[in-house]
Amino acid sequence: MVQPLVEMKDMSIAFGGVKAVDHVSIDLYPGEVVGVLGHNGAGKSTLIKMLSGAYQGEGQIFVNGEEATITNPRDARSYNIETIYQTLALADNLDAASNLFLGREIVTPLGFVNDDAMEAETRKIMHRLNPNFEKFSAPVSALSGGQRQSVAIARAVYFNARILIMDEPTAALGPQETEMVAELIKQLKADGIGIFLISHDIHDVMELCDRVSVMKNGKLVGTVKVEDVTDDEILGMIILGKHPHKE
């Protein structure tokens, strides 16, 4: 049996007496994409923020079979968990290499920032993830949405992410750009990286995910294999909170 990369067991958190996440358990295996779906306010982002260290609640998180203590984003990174938020958190005025190494710059023996080394490393990883990427000297504000997404993904992967949380990765992207992000995700899967994909786009999920965990009103409706369900059945889970394989 393959061991899960992550197991979140019996996770709960309340804000002002309202249970945003109510005893939810989900897991993720190497080279797998698990979609986390639900309406706004279903609790999907809150659940994943407990894994990324943004929120602290109750429950247990296991990484590679061992219990993890995650009280902030730095803790999450120490377990090779990286989050790519919808806003991407890129510095618009800097180029791809400066963004990739932001806060973790490569320096020369004399302590100066080594721009050449950073660009060489950036070219190497971008070539692997997105061979068509050319704009190494342009500020990221000049890049398309898909190119920006690939810079954010490259940064996570370069710093050894094994567990990637992607928040609405194709929101506001055109069809071509969406296809590019889909290719990136397939590449990450092939490298054995596990991905939690937060989305409300069923088409995205059916194309990119292996399994889907659906939440409604803070509770887990269920987790299903994408190949075993139709779009309509997933919609039923989201809207009605109805598991397709249970009466």
C-alpha cells in the first residue's frame, strides 16, 4: 500500500460560534490531484488554510505517515507544503528569476546577490515546466496569466514542494492559458507531487483531478473518484449535499 502524502483527520474550526469546518477528513497520495469543491462558504478554503498554516483548528494532520505540527505557513513549508493562491503573490515589478528567489536569493561568496546564477536556475526549471517560456528579463506584470501561474508553480517546485495547494488556478484564464496550466499540473503529477486543487469549476475538476472531495456547510459530503461520477452527480453533491453512491 502506498502511504498518503497527507492525511487530514477530523478537522474542525469555528468562527464566532459558526462551524466553518466540521469534522472533515481527507487525504492525498503522491502524483494525485484531489479537487476540493463546494459553494462559497462551504468551508473548502478554510479546510485547506488549516493545512497551509494560515488557520489553526482542531484535528490531526499527518505528512508521510507522521503527525505534523503546523501553526503557521513557515511550519507548512518545513513539511514541503506550498500554497499557490489565486492572487499568486508575485512582485509585479520584478522579473521571473527575482520572483522565484524572492526572500531566498542566491548570493556570491562576498554576499552580493548573484543574478546570473538565479537566472540560470530559473531557466533550468522553467525549461522543465514550461519549455515555451521566453520572457526571462520582463517584469512579471508583462506576462500573461498562464505565464505568471507557471512562475508561481516554478517557485514552489524549485524549493522542493511535495504537496501543492492550488487555489482556483485557472480562474480568469482563457482556454489556451487554461490548457497550459493543465499541462503544468500533469507535469507535476508525473514528478510525484500531490496537489489539492480548490475550485468551483466542474469542467476543470473533471479534466484535472483523480478524486474530488465535496464540502457543503462545513461538512464533507463525500470523496469520489472522478472516473466513477458524472458532472451532474458532482453538481448534486455541491448543491444538494447528496452522495451519488449512497441512498
